[in-house]
Amino acid sequence: MSWEEFYTYYLADITRNTVYQYGKLKLRAAYKKEGAVKKIVAKMPSQIVL
């Protein structure tokens, strides 16, 4: 099992049946809310320009 497969399984498992349920094919609406986006952007390295 690769690290990608491991973390994909892990994220899917710990978020199952929550509003933050992880899936590789589609980003859930809970991650697209303004507050969530601001938190994600704040954690990104400064070299990444949006």
C-alpha cells in the first residue's frame, strides 16, 4: 500500500458519516464555506499564490 492509498483510506475512515466526509472525486460543500477556506489558506505556505 502506498502512502497516498494509506492516507486516502485513513481520511475516508475518520470522516465517514460527517459533513467533512472525505472523497477524492468531489470536494464537499463544508470545505467550501468562507470560514473553512480562510483557515485552509492561512495554513498554506506563503510561496503559493492564489
